Amino acid sequence: IIIIILAIFIMTFSLSSKNHEKTVKLYAPISLSEVIKELINSYKLLQNNINIKPVFMGTSQLVMQVKNGANPDLFISANVEWMDYLERKKIILKKFRKNYLYNSLVVITNKESSINAFRNIKELENAFLKSKTKISLAMTNSIPAGMYAKDFLENTGIWENIKKKYVESTNVRAALNYVARNELEFGIVYKTEAIGNSNVKIVFSIQGDKHKKIIYPIAALNEKKETMEVYNFFLDNSNLSKTLKWGFEIIK
């Protein structure tokens, strides 16, 4: 009888705990997936009554989902323009929009390549033109990583020569994977993606003044208590510092 009573008590307590658990849905670009997962694990160590549920895709895909009725609590964009779009649609709360992180662009090749580094943009352009494969980019008209890469190529005069010599992918990680699998010789991706993949190496770091600044804004879509708690957790300085090892820069 005691065992049965104890079992009923445990089941009742468990159900009660689940009923009190709140869920905060977070939409974030795939380039932030490792960072977000680490922060969520850190959050779980602090308390258990809020479940953070992340969804990772290309920013444009996430925005279209939100536009078409998806209802996340928090949204992080890989560029300012897509966040501006949601703000104009009055989907995000403007007063809870902040610039979150910086990123940068690099040129990568497969780790087995004999190429180690390019000294300047002219050497880079020559390598692109001589390459037997196309250049790997994220989609240049909608995916932030691809948009930034195109901006760099246009600003340096390379675009006109290679605009028919590139392959587009639906997100930056897919663009990187073409190079990681050695299917394409070169790619332009985020520094954070290159650092996190042992099958590629960086052969050229792109200066930030050669393209629009890569800013990741964060915004809340409601003022629910649990949303604000997670929002403030992500913006806490001690948690922001955890993103540095992935190659991000903190916005001060």
C-alpha cells in the first residue's frame, strides 16, 4: 500500500511539474546553432521551469515562416535587413530589439588542399578564376551569408568575372559542406562556420570594410514573463562571453 501511495504521489508531482513548465520558442539562424545549444544547456543548469525550444534554419526561411503565421517568442536574424522587415510588419516588439553579435567572412578550402593562404585580393581572384570548380556561396539574394559574400565580391571587382562561376546553397552550412566534402575547391562562409569544421581551413580573412557589417539582431515577439527571462539570459554579459570561442564578436 505504501509503495502504491508513493507511486501515485510521484506521478502526481511529475504531472504537476510538467503543467507548470513553460516553453519559449526561439527561431535562430543555423550559424548560431552550436552557440544556442550551449547557452540552453547552461540555462538548464540554473532552473527547470522554462523549456527553450530552438528552431534553426536560414534566416530568410525563418522569416517567411513567421510571416505566414509561425509564432516564436524570440527571433535572432543573421542580418539587419530581415529584422527590419519583421519590424515593418509589426511582428517583433521594437523596444525589445537589440544588436546581439558580430560575425565576419572568410574564404575556405578543403583541409587537404596544398593552398595555405592568399596574400591579397588579386591572388584570391586569380585562384577563383583558375579553379576547376565553381565557388560555393549561400544564396546571394536571400541568405545573409550569401548576400554579404556578394557584397564583398562586388566591392572588390571580382563579381563580374565569377558571376557565372558559383554554386548557391540554401544556408551557409550547406555552402561550407561542399568544400568540406571536397566537391568544390573554394567557398565564402562565416568565420564561425569555418572554425567549427575540421574538414576545411581558412585561406583568406575578409576585411569588414569590404562588405556590410555582419550584425545579428535579437528581438522578442511578446512580453510574457518566460520570454523576457530567456531574452535577458541571452543578453547577459557572462553568457555573451561564451560566444567568443566560436568566433563571434560581442557588440558593446
